[in-house]
Amino acid sequence: MVRTIAIRLMMLAAVVLGMLSLLGCLKQYEPSSAEVRGRIERSTQTEKQVLQLQNDLNAAKSEAKKAEQTKDDLETRVRTLERANADLKDQVNTLEQKSRTPLVANASVEEKAENFQKELREKTAQLQQAFEKTARLQRELDVAKNEVQKVEQAKKDAEAKITALEQENTQLKSRRNRPSGPLENLSGTWEITYQGQAFAANLEPMGSNNYRLGPKSLGFSGIYLFDGAILSMVAENAAYPNLAWSLRKPGLFEVVAGHYAATTMKRKTAASRP
């Protein structure tokens, strides 16, 4: 029994000693971990410094390249200025050489300049005279144009008057030759021929020798008055109010006044009985 207890005490002492040894190792390990962390932080800072140095190096290279380009530009400008300076020197030398020419040559130049000035004054005077003549001719031309416009307007007025008189004369002749007694009944269908094209039309009696010419799609449509010789527009056609047809023979009319000159209208059906 005593022996058993002794063995157990020895085992317990061994366990205690093992735990104490483990605690000692842990205490020795803690400083090592702190040191590792410090080294990691220093490594990170070093990498940041290296990256910053690399960026600074790239920026320095870029600035150096710009400086090199600026240097080349300045050298080019210097060469350009040197060439311009050389050209100016040549011009100055040329002028100095010309200034050292004999007085006779200078006199010849002055004489040429005086002759040139004289000729210039003469040409200027001639040019002024030409301007004055041009202005005068322009005024005369404007007057002539006005006279031509008046003559043309008078011609147009005379032609219009002649046309009106001819139309009136034609109407008077037709009325002079109109038949006596009852007037012809014009109602029925007709065929109008204008510039080679035929159009169907009809005359509808409206009373008091008035007729409506249709259909309305025709430019000739409207209400006409028939006096036995002339079929004259009286209403419903504002575009051609002076349109008139002359009876050439029974069943055949021809435009004698207004628009559509030489247009004919021929009866297609017999007149309807009243």
C-alpha cells in the first residue's frame, strides 16, 4: 500500500515537472513570435520603400526624357536663329555694297524714280477720267433702261388693247350675223378639243338662254349666256371670266376670247326637246 502511494507520488511529481518544463518553453517562445512579427513589418515597410523608389525612378526617367526633348528643341531653334542671323548679315552686306555704288548710279535711279512718278500721275489721271466716263455712261444706261421699260410696257398695253379690240370685233361680227327668230337649243352632250385632246362635256339649260357647261373638272366649266352667236361666260369661273365661244356653224363653237384660244366644241347628241 505504501509502495503504491509512493509510486503514485512519483508519477504526480513527474507530471508536475513536465508541466513546469512546458510552461518554460512557452515563455521562451513568446519573445521569438514578437521578433518574427517585427521582421514581417520591417519587410513590408522595405517593400513599400522599394516601390516608392521605383516610382520615383520612373518619374525621374520621364523628366529626363522631357528635358532631352526640350534640349533638342532649343538646339533646333538655335540653328534656325543662326541661319536667320546669317541671312540678315548677307542682306546687310548687300545693302552696304549697294550704298557704296557711284553717285552716277544713284542719279540714274533717281531719274528713273521721277519718270515712274510722272508716268504714275498720268495713269492716275487717265484712270480718273475713265471712272468719270464710266459713271456718265452708267447714268445714260439707266435712263435708256427706263425708256426701254416704258416702251415695253406701252407695247404690252397696246397688244392687250389690240387683243381686246379684236375679241370685241369678233363678237360684234358674230352678233351681226346671228340668226333672227328663236335661238338654237344648245342642251346636250358635246366634245371639246383642246391641243389635240378630246374632252366630254355637256350643256345644261338654266333658263333665259343661260347654260351650265360641265363637268366642273374642266377649265371651261361655268355658266354661259348664249345670244344666238356668242356663248359668253357669266358666272362660276373666276379663273377665266372672259371666256367666249363663237358659233361657227350649227353644232360647232370655237373659243374667240379669253384663255384656250383655238379650242373647239362640237355637238355629240341632238338637242333635247323642251
